[in-house]
Amino acid sequence: MVRKPDFVFLESPSKRKLRRGPGISAVIIHHTGSDNALPFLLDPVNQVSYHYVIEKDGRITQTVEDEGEAWHSGHGTLFDTPGNPNSYSIGIGLQGDGNKDAFSLLQMLALEQLVAYLVFMYSVPLNRVVGHQHVDPNRKVDPGRFFPWHGFLMNVAKRLLLTQNEDV
Ligand SMILES: [Zn+2]
């Protein structure tokens, strides 16, 4: 069993309460592009949301339930999967701009724990843990060039392997 990391819940008004389609089969990682993302995401005018936001100090806020659709990746596709990517993915927003600065260690540790939990919980293949820039390459550049894909995926895989024998 992979433990779900601690988080707080602040409900976003920008969501579809229940998913269309067959369920969760991908995790899409974003940067928020700003240091003040939560008020923006909770304002209904903006019609943007992630399931989870991770701030620089590692705090996780869930703003849309996993069974709902957050509005983070309305264009593009992943391996020609039918449907709008929002319908089959969990969206995670990392506070900051990954084309300007590296993400903090606390942020990456929180992300690794959260993604390991989601992959375990919903049987998401690791090659479907991707960035917004991979789903929508003509329009999007996040989470950006400083996102450490190799080390991140290795650490998620390590957490999943450890769970075969113990709680992590
Ligand atoms: Zn994005």
C-alpha cells in the first residue's frame, strides 16, 4: 500500500463533478507559471483547475476530487487516447515556472509521493505520467526544461517497488 500524502482540500468551482469516459489512465504535470496560483484557481471566472497543487514548501492542496474532471489539459492527446485529456487524467500543478527555476526539493518529494500513490491506486502505467508539454506540444511548455524527468520517474518507481514488502 502506498500512503496518500497529507493534503488539505479547497474546492475549486471549475470542474465537472463526474468524469466522462472510462476512468483515470494518466497523470499530467504542469507548472502554475506564478507564485500565487491558488486564488486564481479558486476564482470561478478563470475556469482553470488542477486536482492537486503543490507549493514550493511541499504543501499539497487538492482542489478537485479524483473522480471529477479538472480543467487543465483541454487540448491535445496522449498516445492517441480517445477523448479530451481532462476526461482520463489527474492534473497536478507545481507552483512556479519550470522554464525559469528548478522546483524545490520539498516540492519534488511531495510530487513523488503523490504520483506514486496515484499510479498505485489507479494502475496508471509510468509512461502515462507526463507533462502538459507532451500532451499539447504545439501550445504548451510546462512543466518546463528544469523538470527532472529521469530522476523523478526513477524515484516514483523506487517507491512503488518498496511497497511490495512494506508501507512507504
Ligand atoms: Zn499546463
